[in-house]
Amino acid sequence: MIKRTRQISNPSGFTLIELLVVISIIAVLIALLLPAVQSAREAGRRASCLNNLKQLGLAIVQYETQQRVFPLGGIVQGPSDAGSGCNPGTVHGPRGFGMFSLILPYLEQRNVYSSINFQLCAAGKFGPVDGGLSNYTALATTISGFVCPSDEPNAVATTDYASSKTSYMASGGTWNTMFYRPGPDCWQQEQGNGAFDMYTSYRVPQYSDGLSQTILVGETARFISDPDPALNQWSRFDLIASSLGGGTLRPQGLLYEVPRLNAAIMPGDSSKFPPKTAYPVTTDYKAWLLNAAAYKEFGQWGFRSRHPGGVHFLFGDGSVKFLKESINPTVLQSLGTRNGKEVVSADAYQ
């Protein structure tokens, strides 16, 4: 009798080619999945940013309901400063508080508001009193509602200079009132055409273009590799010399609708922006409109975000809209004025 032996073959593992194919498939799946994950995260950040602006809108409306007037765009004078000049080495130096400081009580931040001495300055030392040190605790407070999660953080505050982050600034319109003044006295100022000014508080009827057609606040994200680590502060209203040198200026507290959205920071001699004109100034503060093409790239004066393709804006009726980078400059400027009598259809920017 012939016995048949049963042969059992050992199972073999993956071949090198099969392993490489599996790895390739996994890599392709990851490559397909990552953009979706990043897109979902950005959608969440945009939703959070939009909610921040809605809360700012509610706070501004509550301020107006209680005070019967919209807040000042910035506080630069104390009660005894009128006619005293603008010497930062005296007790009459600029106070430098931004509009967001005034609406703190309506953002459930009354403790921070109550601890600010508005008779002193928002940062640094002016005269015999170091206002930055006295107000340090309040102004160094991080308020989450002022920060877009897509934005980059500021540097840490120094000993007497509180650096508290904001990703948003108020709208000053299309006239550069922060830089140019009609006389040598620092306290003289042209009245702007935007939602906010440093010396005038406006009532609802003065927004004759309609609150739904007027920008109140927009995003002001940090530039990529920003050379000025402590700028974009919710507490500040000021015009600050940049670390870029050459007279480059960085406005704080108010921005304008003249440069295109998401334009890059433009270093350069500030005396050439807008063109030099002897006092009294007659057209300089309107130079952005007179020669818009020459100034559209000065991004530090305009609104910007880290969201792809555009910028969130809060309008006077409390709505928040995402305006695309491709928006017509004329439409953007029209939305920046409170009383320009422009007619803008909704389909021009939505």
C-alpha cells in the first residue's frame, strides 16, 4: 500500500511590491483627507470669527441704546487738554485709547473697564505718570472675543507696555484723518466720513447711507512675519512708527476702506504718504480718493484677514458679511462711508 503524505504549505507574507502598493494607497488617502480636515478647521475658525464680530455688534448697539450715540473711535484728549498742543513729554500727552475700550462693559468685561484710568495713557510714559504701568493689569488682559482663531498671537507684554491682542479694528471711512490735520496743533482734526472718528460721536440719523450699508468694524490680522510684534492691541488708538524704519507708520484703533483688502504692508517714508502739502492741508486727507491707484498697496492702513479669499466685516445693522478680495474698490469705499449718498446693491458685494 502506498501512503500519500499530505503537504502543508507555509503561508507567505506580503511581497515588497504589495507593501509598496498599500503604502501608496494610504498616502493617497491621507493626501485626500488632509485638505478636507484643514477646510473643516478653517470653517470652524471662520464661524468663531463671525460670532466675535456679532458680539461686537451687539455691544456697540447696547452702547448706543444706553448713551443715545455711537462710541468715539478713539480717546486722545483729557478734559483739560484742549489747546494744549500734542507734546508726549507733558501731562497733556495723548491718551491713546481705542473704541473697544469704551464698549467693554457691554462685552461682560466691566471689571476690566472699571480698572482703566482714562486720564492716563494707554501705554508708555507721558509726563510724570507712567500710564502704561498704572493701567497695565487692565490693558494686558486677553479678551477672547477680540481674537480671531485664524490670527497669530502678539508678543508678550513688557514691563510698562501692555500688549493685548485684537484681530479687529473700527472703520474710519475713506479719508485719512488719522495722519493729516488742518493745522500744526495735534488736536485739530478733519472730520472723517466713516462710522467712527476720534473727536465726534455720531447718532443714528447721521448714518444717512443706512446702517445696513455702513461698515463699523473689520478684521485686522497680523501680517505674515510681521516686524512689529506688539501691534494690533484692543486698547490702543495711535499712529506708531514701525520697526521697518524709513518713517513707515502703523495705525492702531482705526483702519480705512481705501487700500485693497489683504494688501501687503508697505514700508516707506511716511512724509510721502500722501504727498507733501504745506499747511493748511486742503486735499491731503482725501488723497486716497484723488489718486487711489498710488495708495492701494499700503496694506497697514486697510483691513485684512487670515481667511482665504476675503475679510469679515460688521455692518451697522449688526450683520456680518464676508467681502471678497476681488470686491470692486469703489463698492468697498462706498460701504466705508456713513453719509456718502452712494447707492450700492447687495449683489455688488454678496
